[in-house]
Amino acid sequence: MRSDRVFASDYSVNEDGLILFPRDDQYRKELFPSLVLSEHPAKANIYLVQAIVEHVSSADETILDIMAGTGTIMVAALRGRKVVMIEIESGYCDILEQGIRSLEAIAPGISEAITLIPGDCAKVLPIYGINHIIFSPPYANIMKKKQLDKLTRETIGEGILQYSKHPDNVGNLNEFLYHQKMELIYKRCFQSLEPGGTLSIIIKDHIEAGKRVFLGDRAARDCVRIGFRLAERHKWLPPGSAYVGFMRARGDLVVNDEDIIILEKPR
């Protein structure tokens, strides 16, 4: 990672020091016009991912997303990077393949720079020769729903039922087993990276029993214990979903900010 780069220098910061990336709805429609992605409950902001890509990497380097979801990381290919994606859910693998075709229509030949690997990243990793890993882990069993209440159906949509369908999805685990598996995944990320490579984690704390659970702190601490060096940590202000807006309006405690944690594998 080049030390002369300032993260997200093109974007404003609010009075609390939170970076203000714009909504990406229109940008996403331009890149993936044939996809219906509105019901994925945890799409990464394209401007945020793009800022991370440009901050940590250089042209021709390889970037891996170990939990690719709908494939926001593919914007890295538009910036001259090679992209590898791992995704456990078959439904999202279908969406990723459609996304690759959409980008190919925009930039012929770009599909040659994108590789999709279906499967559980805990079993697929390590993949050697990776320069940078960028991903957003799920919550521990919070997003798993067998049935939808009226509020969830109206504000988040049916897609949440597909979010953690695979039995090996880490998002299905309870808090204890979740952190055990995530630590294993971080170890295999460390093995995959070239010396000097980076791991960027986009992660949001959550509320449990009326208290904030600091998932970002836990992730950073686990990664440092494995051998990573904490290089940078930033926070941004997501625009917020209708669901969060409703919870806030009725007086519930909600988390407004999201962590961007950048770690480096020592040379």
C-alpha cells in the first residue's frame, strides 16, 4: 500500500469525522442494468469499494473478495485490476455471472480479468498470490430469517431469505462459533496474501440486548493477533435503510456508522 495516498480524499467528512460517500443506486444501475439487486440486504456501496481499491492497490494487481455477494468488487476490474470472487450462495453466484456479462457489454474483454469461484471461502482458501483482499463479513445469525414479519418484508424485501441459505454460511452460526470461523478465515486470508498485501474489512457494529456490540474492534484485534498490522481505520456514514429509519424513529438504539479497517501483511 502506497503511503502517499490519502483515503477517500475526494469525499466530504461530517462534523463527527464520518466520510460521506454518496448513494450508489444510479451508479449500480448503470453498471448492472439487467440485474434486480434491490432485495439483497447488504450490498456494499460502490463508491466506498472503489475508494478502497484505489487506495490500497495499483493497476494489474489481484484483488479478492471472499464473500462476494452481488459483486460490487467487480468495479476493481474497471480500474485495471484483476478480480477474484468467492461466493457460497448459488443464487448470488448466478447474479455474479450476470454481472460479469453486464460489465462485458460495457467494456468488452473485461471478463478475462474476473474469476468467480463458487464455494465456502473457509474451504477454498488459501489462494496464493493475492495482492489485496476486500470484503464485508455478515453478522452472526442476525440476518437469518425463516419467516418475514410485515416490517421486514416491506423495508428489506424477500431477498433476506436467500442471504444465508447455504448451511455452511458463516452468517448462520451463533456468536461463539461465528467468531471461531471468522478467525480461521482471517488466518487463511493472511496465508493468501503476498507480503505487503492488505486486508480491508467493511464491518458494522450491531445492537444486542440494548448494547452496542463492537464487531469492528473484535475483527481488528483478531487479525492483529494472527499477524496483520493495523494500517488504517476509518468510519463512514451509510445513508441508512428504511428499516433502520423506522427503528430509529420509534426510539430504538441503532448503529449509524460503519468501520473500514485496513490491515497489512508485513513484508
